[in-house]
Amino acid sequence: MLRSLYDRTMALADHPHALWWLAIVAFIESSVFPIPPDVLMIPMILARPSRAWLIALVALLASVAGGLLGYAIGAFFYEGIGQPILEAMGKADKMAEFNERFNDFGFWAVLIAGVTPFPYKVITIMSGWTGMPIMTFVATSLLARALRFFLVAGLLWQFGAPVRDFIEKRLGLVFTVFCLLLFGGFLALRYL
């Protein structure tokens, strides 16, 4: 089953509209969607390493644009949209405490969430809700997401064939590790 899913994802990654799908996933992941764009970005780069930098750029721009949507949700629609999203992630009870400290460390919060598997959407919504200066938010988001996406693109561009061979030979292990990291990110979010 995993082999079939992997083969299908690799075929879709080389589809003519794959960049558009990546842009959509990266955009909505930054504000509401739980699946990171890496799920699409990595197979796209493995399928066509020559487009690694373009793929990273599309993910970066769409992610930061989606981050602005998350910021707007926090700033203008927190009670109607943002709060239910954060409640679904188990964070509603800690909002007041977090709000007090957030803007003191907002730059670092956006940077860390933008680079790590920590759900970036939580920080985008919180940035708007707490009134973080928009220019600080945008500049930090650009830096963080560029670090993340271009680092992944660079590694896959440089080591793409061995990485692809490793994934194809150990698909079950790679899938298990990916699921553990994804689950660990959500678990860490619950206890922060």
C-alpha cells in the first residue's frame, strides 16, 4: 500500500500543475490546514531536482502569503475563526498567558515555528491576535520559511539520488519516522 501511495505521489509531483498544488497547500497550511507543504515539496524535488530552487521559492511565497491570512484571522476574526482552530489544537486555555509573553519573544516564536515542524499556523494566528507589528511578522516569516524550504531544497538537490534510493528501499521506515515527527509536533504543541 505504501509503495503504491509513494509511486502515485512521485507521479503527481511531476505533474504540470504540481507547483500550483504546492502553492495551495503551502498557503492554507500557514493558516488552517494541518499537513505541511513538505509532504508535496519533497517528492516534487526528488522527481525533478533541477527545479528545486523554484519549488522552494513557490513554497516560500505561498506560505508567507498564507501566514498573512493567519495573521488576519488572528487580528480580525479571532473569536469566530481563530479561537476554534486553536481550541481544536488544545491551546485555547493558555491564550491569555501566551498573549502576555508573546510579543516580547514574537520574533523568535515566528522564527522557530517557521523553521521547525511546530505548526506555523498557530504562530500566524497568535501574531495577529496579539498585535505583533506586521513588518516584524512578514520579515521574520520570510527569513524562517526561506531557511526551512531552501535548506530542504538544497539538501535534496545535492543529495537527491541517494535520498530517493534510501526512501525507496526503506519506505516503511521513512513513513514511520515521518508520522512520528508529525505526531511529535502536534504532541509538543499540546504541552507548550
